[in-house]
Amino acid sequence: MKDLIPASPSDQGLQLMEPMGGNHAAPPSKFKLQKFLFFLRKFWWIPVLTLILSLGVGATIFYFTPPTFVAEGSLWETEKMQLPGGAAYTEDHDSYLGTQEQLIKSHMLRELTLSRMRATQTNSIVNGDDGQPLPVDIQVFDSPKSSVYTIDARSRNPAFTTAYLNALLSQYLEYRKNSRKEVSGDTLSSIAEQVGKVERDLKADQAVLADYERTNNFAVLQQESTIAGAHLAKLKTELSDYQLQLKLLDAAALTQDQAAPRPEATNTTDALFDSLRDSVSTDSGRLEAVRQIELLKQQRARLSKYLRPQHPKIVKLDDEIARSQKLIDVYQQQSHDQIATTRQSLQIKIASVQPFIKQWEATVENASARLASADGLRQNIARNQSMYDRLTALLQNVDISRNIDQDTLALLESAGPAKRSYQEGRNTIIRAAFIGLAIGLGIIFLLALRDDRFASIIEVTERFGDSVVGQVPEMPERSGGPPLALLGHNDDRHMFAESYRNLRSALLYVAVDGRRPKTILVTSAVPNEGKSTVATNLARTMALGGSKVLLVDADLRKGHIHERLKLPGKPGLSELLQRPQDAAPFIQSTDIENLMFLPRGSISRNPGDLFLNSGFDELLGKLREQYDYVIVDSSPVFAADDASTLAPKMDGCLFIVRSRFSNARMVREALEVLFQRQARVLGLVLNRSDATARSYYAYKYAEYYTTAEVVEADEKT
């Protein structure tokens, strides 16, 4: 069966519970701190018992454990002189203490210490049961804001502990000193090896340079390189001049071919061009002829404005221009011949200079290569010499530092007489106490986790949805005293009274099949859940509200409502059902005007058979017509089949669950029984809930229920 959820009725009102298909397993319970605290208050003796037992075990272990003796010594970091330029030992300060502690605890140092003790004091070593030297536990501590380190040694023998710690400290300092010597020796040999290698390389480079100097005169070679470079520069300058003259000559020839007179030179290149052109021209009359043609053309242009082309002056000017042009052509032909001759001469000069340039380039390159080789050899010698000097200085520093003790650790205090330590005993007792408490609290935690009883209305809601129609708080006078008094007029237990008024209001506005329920069955899963008390107080509350109510004790086996009302228990319902008759003689009046009571009557062997008779249905119909509400208290569902027989005949059923008593699984199964019988469950009522819990927030305002207000309300009524 799946979860039980509320279903809306046909009209507005209280929701009814209805079943859904599925298995019978209840949803897993959630751990609540409130429930854990409740179990802790209830079973406080469990952690106390486990604590006592664990302390007993710890004390026993401490008693039978051999005593431990502690000896203490100390080291400190001394001040050392720092030599300028000297080699110094370096250590990782971040892991210094941890490294030294592991070194002191190492098996190697233990063996060296035992060997030292055997060599100096033959009787100081104490063996254990296994024939081996007693184990010694070593711990290293650093003092805050100081350079002092404390070393503790622990073992079962006090004399051996002191002797071992003193031997360990001496062996530790000696081991550090030897380690530094080994490191410095290895460093010294490595540096010496490098010095020898660099020295050999330096001598080899010096020999190569000497051989090279014997075969090459560097002074002559340097002078030859300078002279060859100067001559090569001169030849390249001449070649550049010849090539420039050739280009200018070509430009002059192009200008002559275009037959255009050049204007005066405006820059250095044009001046050079004009000079070249004048040098290659043998007839200076060409320029004069050109200027003459320009003058004639200007004169003809001026006269042509006034004279005809056939005018004698114009014709004469044309003849003079033609003669001058022919003269220019003659001069131009002569200039072309001169330019060709000059070009040929320049080409011959360029061809003769180029071989000399290549020859001198090879000479300069050879001299430069030999000089560069000499410079490279000198640089190698200088580099090896510098490295040799540095290594030699470093070798001297390491040699000096090797012979100087640079260890900063020194013995501050030797180990004194060992004293017995109770730290292990205290630790054993503390661990035993923690373990005992943890076991006890774990047991209570498991009990609380496995317990599915309801501790608050929140847990009921989590398991059954919004199906709670009311809750009745736990009253202090219940514990250890007489039975809780029933509700009466002007009851000063305002929280208790208001909880029943709230339940009454819920029943007034609930609707079943379109009408309000008049016959209401009150039942529970198992006995002692308070269903009879709830039924009685609910009936009294409804009667105090003005409704005509009949309270029926239908628990024909163990009903005791008559005892609470202080009324006779028989005759009652049992006799009325065995011999159907008028019910009026069996109904009793109570101390409340509108409340009537029908007791159980004589105890019947088979009360369930009486409820199946048609006489009970007829009786129930008559009572429904005579009273506004009929409250029927029955036996628990799992105590007898009476409740499941009565439930389908009623308009509705109130199911009582008791806080910290009702089992969720049994409540669910009891509801399933009622649902299988087609009973209409109006909802659940949480009885005896904890009014001090944070989840219980209703009706806690006592200032609304003062005596004066109650008296005033009674007077108005």
C-alpha cells in the first residue's frame, strides 16, 4: 500500500483519509534531534553504564601495563661566524624540524647509538623479553619563539632510557659532523676535478695560439690587411666613377637623339651631364645654331601675326631656319661619333679594373680570416682563464670551510634521570571515556533511529499527510497522580480545553457524503492510547457548546467510562442489544445538561455478534434522530474485532494515536483494517503531545484566559 493521503469530500469541509493501493511498508523514519533527546532522557543510564564500563577497562589496562619512564635532553642552535666569500652549508628551513626528527628516529641512528653504547658501556643496554634491546620512543619538540629543541626518550627502564638518550644525542651530533665532512669532501673533489679539466683546456688553447703565432706575423698581417683594404676601396671608387660616367653618357646620347635643347643645369647631376656633353662635343657651334633657330622661330612667330606666309620676310626666315637645322644635324652626327668613342673607352676601363678588385678582395678576406682565428683563440684563452680563476678561488673557500666546524646545533642539556610518565595512562582513560560515551550515545542513537513512535505532530504529518484533525497536549498532573480530571465548566486548563474545542470545531465543519457526521466512532490501534478519555472529553466539550450529545461506551469487554463519570456501569448497551427494547431507561444523565451516557452494561462473551444484529442498526438510527451527536467509544482495532465491525456503521471514525507510544507501523495497519471494512476515517487525533516542544505552538497564550474574563463571559451568558 502506498501512502495514506487526504481526499477532498464533496463539499467544503474537513478532508477525509482514504487508502491507496500498494504494500504495507511504512516510509522510512527520519532522524529527529528531539526524539534523540527524548531517548537520552529516558535511557540516560545507558551512556553512564558504558562510560563506567569503559573507564573500568581503561583503568585495568593502565594497571597491568608496565610503567613508562621519560628522559629529556635538549639541543640548541648556536651562533656561528659567517666568513665573507666562504662556502656555507644550507638547509631547508620549512622542513628542518621534521627532517631532523625522522633522522633521530631512524633505524640507522638507533643502530649507531647501540654500537656506541656497546663500545663505551657494556652493561648499559637492557634487553627485552625477545632478547633485543628495549625499544625507545623518541619525540622532538621545538620551543616557541626560540632555537631550542627538546628530545624526549621513553622506555620501560629508567637507566637505559637516560643512557640511550645521551648516547643518541652524541651520536646524532657526530653523524651530522661526519655528514658535513663527507659533503664538503665530495664537493672539494668535484671542484678540483673541474679545475684540472679547465686548466688542461687553458693550456691546450695557449699552445694552439703559440703555434699559430709562429706561422703568422700578426704585425705584418695587420699592415697588409690595412693596405689591401685601402687599395680595394680606391679601386671600387674608380669603378663607381666609370660606371656613373657611362650612365651619364647614355643619357646625353638620348638627349641628342630627341633633338631638344637642354636648359641650364639646376642641380649637381645636370651640371655633371652638361660638363660631359661639352667634353665629348668637338664643335661648340651646335649650341649656337640651336639658339639661333630659337631666335628665328620667335621672330617668325612675331611677324606671322601681321604678314602672310608668302611674304618675302617670312620666306627668308624659313630659309634661314632650314639652313640652321641642317647645320644642327651635321653637328649632331659628329656628337654621336664622339659619344660612341667615349663609351668604348669607359667600358675598357671598367673591364680592366674589375679583375684587380677581385684579386684585392681575396687578399683582404684571407688576412681578415687569419686575424679572426687569432682573436677566437685569444677569447677561448680568456674565457678558460676566467673560469680557472673562479674555480681556484672556490676551491680555496671550500677547503677553508671544510676545516671549520659550521654545524649550528650543539648539546644544551644532557639527559637527566628518567621519571615515570603517566601520560599514557591519562590518554588511555580519556580514550576509554570517549569510547564509552560514544558507545552509549550510539546505542541511544540506534534506538531512536529504529523507533517509529510519534514524537510530534510533524512526524504524524510526514507519515500520513494532512490527516491530523487535532492534538491534545500532555498535562503535568498525569504523571504520578490520580487520573486526569475530565473537562468541566470554566475549566482553568485553557490549553487542554482549547485543544478539545479545536477538535469539536473540526467535527462541526466536516462533511461526509454531503452531510455532517452525527455518529462518530472513537478508536485506536492498541490499548492505553487514551481513546476513552478523548471520547469522553470530546462529548463533554460538544455538550458544553450547546449540542445534544450521547456518549456510548461500546467497549463491551473492558469499558470503564462509567467509572470516570462516577455512574453505574449496568444495565447498559449489552442488555439493550441482547433484548431489543426502548433505550430510554438505559440512558443516564451526567453532570452536564446536554450530555447523556449509555454505559457498556454487563460484560459479554461475544460482543462482536451483538453489533452485527439488525437491532444495533435500528438502535443507531433512533439515536441519530434523538441526538445531535452520538460519540461511540469502542475497543482498539487490534484488541478485538468490535471496532472494525462498528466503523462501517458510523458516519465517521476518529483514530487516536498517542505521542511517544503509538507505533507508526501498527497505526498504518490498523487504518488499513478500517479502510478494508469501508470505514470513513475523519482523521487522526494526536493525544498527549508534548506542549513544550517547538512544534506545539497552539493555545500557549495564557493571558487570553484569565479568571476575570471567564467570569464576565459567564455573566453575559
